[in-house]
Amino acid sequence: MMFSLEVFNRRYETEAVEIRIDDRLFRILLPKDLSAFINFQDVLDEFPLWAKVWKASWLLAGYLAARPPEEGKKYLEIGGGLGLVSIVAASCGHRITMTEYNPDALQFARANAHINGCGDLSITAFDWNQPKFKGKFDCIVASEVIYKEDSFARLLQVFSSCLKTDGEIILASEVRKTTEKFCHYVQPYFNVQAQKKTLRSEDENTVIILLRLTPK
């Protein structure tokens, strides 16, 4: 079914934030009220973490914007949330497919792609429990996907299923205990390079870990 911004606007109450990446301004819609997306019987069940622009996503978007596009190189973003990373990457000439599991997040990502001039961006649903795509990708990117240990095995399955043998994985995450645990978890399968990046704002400085994984 073709996406309709008019239908989206009737369905969702939104507010917008403006984000500057590499001297370009992007406008991102997010839910005005999270209550419609929360299961109040079990708040931790499917809590709408997708409904926020995470600082790690901001940094990853800037990292991809600084990368020169390579002809034929295909990117896959997993857990894309509101779509910022893929929208920035596509705007800078990268060939990228954005994926997300939550159906509301997918609608917000499609709306954000449209209002930022990326209406033809490939956005699709993706269940990590059934990680099958037609073809494989040169690079998998993601932000804030390694905050829970019980997701490590599924992520490894996604990497195995979707990454070319000579590909790379770029992950961005705020510093947490699980970040180091994840690095140890994947070391038998990947070479791991880690860089600390500082995202500076008027209010605070946030340290982000940028991980680059290449298959052994």
C-alpha cells in the first residue's frame, strides 16, 4: 500500500524537531504523546523506545554523512526508529534500506522520509527472529541496539544472514555495561574496533561508542 502523508497526519498527533547534520537541516516528526503506544498493563512490554531521536543515532547519521557514497554499495539499517539515520544517509547519496519492527515506527519513518525529500527511501518491516532478506548487504548500521544482553544472539543471527562475507557493521551506542559485554560476545566471529566520540550540546556532552565489526 502506498504511503499517504495526509492519512498519517489524520492518524497521529506529532511534534517536530530540527536536527542539523553536516550543515544540512532535517525535520523529524515524533509522537506528541507516548501514552497511545504504551501497554499500561506492562509498561516494559514493547515500550516505544523508537519514539525518540537518540544521541547515538544523531552521531551515526553524521558519520555516514561524512562518508563518500560508493557506487553499488548497499547499506542496511536495523532498528531504524524514526528514520533519521537512513534519511541522512540517503540524502547524502548512500543506497540504504531502513528496517524496523514496530508498525507505528515504520509509519513515522515513512512520514519523515517524505517531509525530508526521501519519499523513495526503501523502508520495510524486519523481524530479527526471522532475519531473511533477498540478497546481502555491504554494510549494516544501527544505533542503540546493544542495550540488552538477550538481543545479542538475535543480532548475531541478523549479521550472519544479511552481511556479505567482506562486509562491515557500524554500531553506535551510549556507554553502558552491555557495550563491553557485546564486544566480548562477538569477538569469536568479528574483528572489533571501537572509537569514543563526544557529542557536544549546550546542555551536556555525551560519549558515544562507535563500533566497527568485520568478519573474521
